[in-house]
Amino acid sequence: MESQNTSLIPVTDQSIKTVSPLTDNEKQPPSSKKAKNVTLGKLTLFVASLAGNSIVFDATEQLVNAGIAKGHHVKQTLAAFGLAVFIVRWLCSVFASFEPVGLVLVDSIHARKIVLGLLHRISLGIAVVVFSLVTTPIGTLFLDTVHRASPELSNSTKQFLFWLILWPYFDGLHRLHRGILLKHGQHIGLVWSASIGNAVAQILAVTMCLGLFQPVNPHVLPLFAAYGGIITEVSMLLLNLAGEGSRCSDG
């Protein structure tokens, strides 16, 4: 059994010199807690990394919309997907604090487990809400009355909502581990590479749907792109985090 304060990376005299996203605060020497010198270049790079995800997301979103426009039932699919994504994003707004939580608070296995436990509970709650919108009269009332959706648009939106039910979980994982890797300046490049991986995955998904598969169901392309992008980014963040920990323990 590991103790609650066990870090992901064993702390040795040499590994202290290589800063890892997750370390054991109690085992760090007092000198490691001193504030680092902040330069304009480092600050600019850090702020740019935070904005990079939004820039990549907005750019690839336009690409996905362009891909939808080449399929069937263009207007209805664009409207339904946009409405479903709006609802899911609004429910995911609770995860906005997970990036600063990972940046400031998560520095050990125990802290990460606590935050992940909270993330799982919130994701389950969001899934229940989304499922209720899809399967109960509440969803019909919400879409038809509040958003004044036609029966066809309401039905298409519910299909998107049903298949996006797991997306909030990946969004929470993505935000949390971005924050952990941004804890130290030298991991900014890893965060950037994950954002670029998200964009590349969405581009490949759109290209495959328009060229190779050409699915008849218009819901496939945007869902394939959305999940392909976020899963790729989360996977790269987790692999980078594990890789950094392995290099520190070996060094």
C-alpha cells in the first residue's frame, strides 16, 4: 500500500534537478520552493499556451462545419450539432476550474486521485442530465419551447446529445492534465503538441468521412471528429505526463 503522500516520481538527489509535473512537496528541499525568475519571454509563452487550445479548437470547428456542409441535410445537421454542442459545453462549464486546479493543487498521486474522483462524479451527473434530456419529456419541452426547435431539429439534436454523453468526461480529463503539465514552464511544448494532435485528428476524421467512408448518416462526421480530437489530445497529455515521470525517475 502506498502512503497518501507518495509522488508519481521517486525523489532523489538527481531527480530533484529535473522538474516533474508531479512531485512530493514534503520531500523537496526548501530551495525548490523559491519563486523562479519570470521573464517576458516565459510569460508570453505561458499565456500563448493557454490561448493555443482555444485557437486550435475554433479553427478545427470551422473545418468540421465545412465537412458537414458537404453532406446530407446540411442546415438541419449544422443547427442540431451546434445546439447539442452548446448544451454540452454549458454543462461542461463546471470543468473550467479543473485546469487551474491541476496547475496549482495537484502535485502528488493522492491529490490527483481526489480530483479524478470529483471529475468522475461530476461527469456522471452531467451524463444523467444529458440522458434525461434525450429520453424524457423534459428534453422535448426544453428544445421545443426554450429553443423553439422543430420536431425534426429536436430529434436530430437528441441524437447528437445521446452520442455526446461521454464527451464531458474527456473534456474534464483534458483540462485537468493540461493544468498539471503547465505547472512548470518546460512542459508548455507538450501541451502545444497535444492541442495540435487534436487538430490533426479532427482533420483526418473529416477527410476520412468525406473521402473513404462517406457515411450516409450525417451525424457520423461531426461526432467522429469531436471524439477523435478530444481522445487524441487526452491520450497525448497522459502519455506525456507518464513519459516525463519516467524520464525523471530514470535520470
